[in-house]
Amino acid sequence: MAKDGTNRGNKPGNYNGAGRKKKPLADKIAEGRTDMTVLTLPEPPELTAFEIPPVEEYMKAQQKNGRDLCAEERYMRTWQWLRERRCEKLVNPQLVEQYAMSVARWIQCEEALSEFGFLAKHPTTGNAIASPFIKTLQDFIKQSNMLWAQIYTVVQDNCSEQYSGPNPQDDVMERLLTMKRRRQE
């Protein structure tokens, strides 16, 4: 209770994500639950091509340092991953765009840190300070993880069979590890 006598503020259960987590659809099916209606559709014919929403121009833009932004690649990989799980129609394309841009900026900050280092010069005093790229990098990592969690939750809640293996979030670490080799070539 607040000092003014009103009953407001953070109470248990009043925030987003409170309560028991929902079980994924695949787990409910594996348990043999009978209170659900699961439609079994015939297998669609095997198609070789699939439609991916067009990539926006800002995701292909060349950066000030002359390098290409990797957002288009991340966008395509994420859509392909969603398509393989038959969940591409359940995820908002804008969410995938935001995720791809956030990861691209994360990688861009990593490249800047590698190039300029962890220290910077204060603009007025000239003293050494932590690079502003560090805070920016942390923000983009946090944003990327939050966006990926939203995408992954949609897939987990709606995928009717268990899945495993690589996902687009794993590819980000691979890209960061190979970044130095690409720059030297």
C-alpha cells in the first residue's frame, strides 16, 4: 500500500510475464492431453521456393566506414529458420526486421570496439574514459536478446513437434568470432 492509502504499485501478478509459464504445444501433445483439439493436416507437396517478405532498403545500406550492414543476411536467415518450422505466418515481419537490425548494429559496435579499443578521450577534459561503444553494444545485445525471445516464444508455443539444432541466434556468435578474419582478407 502506498503512503497516501491507495492500493497501487507492483503487487505479485501485476507485471508482464507473471505467473506460471505456458507449456509449449509439442509438450502438451507428448503428454497425450485430450482436452485440446489438434488438427492434423495432410502433408503439403514439397516446394523448392518460398516467399520471404522483401528486404527493406535501409537494411541493405552501406555504412559510413564502407562496409555493408549485415541486416539483410540476418533477416533472410531468420525467415528461412521460421519457414522450416512453419511459423513464418505467425511472426510479425516488423519484429524480424527489428531483430535483424539490432543484431547488425551489435556486430557493428563489436567491429568499432575492435578497431578503436575500449578507451576514448573525454571531449572536454581530454582524460581517458570508457568507449561509448561499450554501452551502445550492451544496449543492442539486450535488445537483440529480447526480440529473439519474442520470436522464439511464438515458435515454441506454436510448433507441433519438438525441434533442435542451430538457430539464427547461434549464428551471431559465429559471425562475431570470424569478424577479425574477414577484416584481414
